[in-house]
Amino acid sequence: MRMKRREFLTFLGSAAAAASIECPRAARAQPKIRRLGVLSQGSIRTHPTPMFRTFQQGLRDLGWVEGQNLVIEWRFSEGSAEPLPRLAAELVGVPVDLIVASPTQPALAAKAATSTIPIVFIQVADPVKSGIVANLARPGANVTGLSTIGSDLSGKRLELLKEALPGAERVAVLWNRPSEGAILVFRELELASKDVGVSLQDIGVSDPSELRDAVETAVRTRAAAIILIDDPVIASYRPQILPLADAAALPLFSIYSEYADGGGLMAYGASLPAIYWRGAIYVDRILRGAKPSDLPVEQPSIFELVINLRTAKALGLELAPTLLARANRVIE
């Protein structure tokens, strides 16, 4: 049956009206894309680190998928503090919906760059002493996050080192000099060393080119071991540090289990994968409407002791069975 002209025009009008109703509905169905800025003192050369892979997986598990409803703007300062204010300003200018900053100095730079964009810091040793938040329970303003309380573990780490190396009198401390968080931990190590009965040899570095000289200083001063003050910068130096310590036959102590997996003697500290996973949860809550000021700063609840028994044997060390029994994981 042929449609008359009047009927055809009526049909077109009805179709257009239906389309005008359906189009907004379809538009609303499109997921809103959120922009997340990540400010790190680490290096693009080692990205993504195992920690940031855990963070990204956490976001995916919570429904935030890159390319669908999430865009991540990455900024790396390559171990230097100098570019951080500029990089933080770049993220503010994008603009991003939220900034994740790790560790202490990126968090300080992000806080200085904005008082309105929410900030979640990850892996900050002492956010109160660093001036990032006024209070752990009530961080206030636009900043919250996850602390590693690294300084509080200093005494325990030295006790474990002394238990593994009873004859140790001097320990070299390798740390990232530009890091304010590392400075706090170094001071805590100095206090704890007096109780444990060891002296500290400062072999801090400001650049990876200084690592070889730092390890040679540890050898020259007869240090019994190297203890790392860990942050993402030191983590990015792992490919250089491990072979240098191995060549010098110096036991290496870290908070990162990756160091023990790679040949370090021992790792003890908060579970960093758990911390970065919780960081993803904080990001999710804020993107869904929570205020940073209402989210208390989290402190770690999971701690791990990892011992590399292969390394101990290669160094001629015989570790006490009681020490091995306390390990969460022994690499044999």
C-alpha cells in the first residue's frame, strides 16, 4: 500500500520526535571519562613498577578502565625534586579530577599546586611531620592518603639486621638525599642505631651516577651491610644497586620484597602492594563523591619479612632458625 504524502510527513515528524527523546537518553548512557593525574618521583624508564601495576589493577577491579571511563596523565621527575612544581602545575592545568602523588616530595608539590583538586598521596613516611596533613584522623582540606610509617620501623629493621649479622658494628645507609621523607627516616635510624649498638655510615646519593662511589665508600669504611631507605627513587635504582652490592659481597636490607627477590639478603616493611591497592580504593571513593577531608590517612596493617637464603649461603652467613621461622617467605 502506498503511503500518502500527509501520512509520510506525519511519520517523519513522529520519528524525529522519538529521536529527540532517545538521543539525550543515549548520550546519558555514555560513561563519563575521568582524568587522573599521577605525580611520581620515579622514572619513566622503569614504568610501570610492580606497585603502580597493582594500583592500576585495583582501579580496574573497581570499575575504572583506561580507554573507557578513565584517562591517566603520568608525570615523572626522574629522581629529581626540581621539576615537581612544574609537573604538578601541568596536571592542574590539564585539568585532572584527582592527583595521586608518591612519595613525600610529589605530595608536597601537589599540595602547593592546588587547594581544590583532591589529592591522594601514597607511600609517605610521615605525612604530619612532612607538613602534608595536620592530623592523621582528620587530614582536612583536599589531601588524604596512605602512609608507610617508615620511620617507626627503623628500630625493628636494625634489630633484624643485627640478628642476621651479630658481629656488625657499622652499617652503610643508602638513601635518596633530595627526599624529605628519607631525611626523617635517616634521623630515626640514627636514634635506633644507638640502642642496637651499631654506627651508621651515610652513603646517600642525589643521582644514580653516584651509586658506584657510594658502595665503594661502604666497602672502604668496612660496613657490614647496606640498609636502604626506600622510596620510589631508590626503587628505580634497583637494577644498578643489586649488582653493585653483589660484587662488593655486601648484604642488602630493604623494605621492598623485590630487592630480596633480586638477591638482597632481607626485606622487612609494610606490604607495598597492599598500600597501593588501598590507594586505588581511596581514588575510587573520591571519584564517586567522597571528600578527602572525610577520609582518614591510612597506616599499614600488613607487614612482611622476606629472607633470601640463597644469598645468605653465597655470603657465607648462617642465619638463626628462629629468624627464619619468623619470615613470611624464605627464598631457597
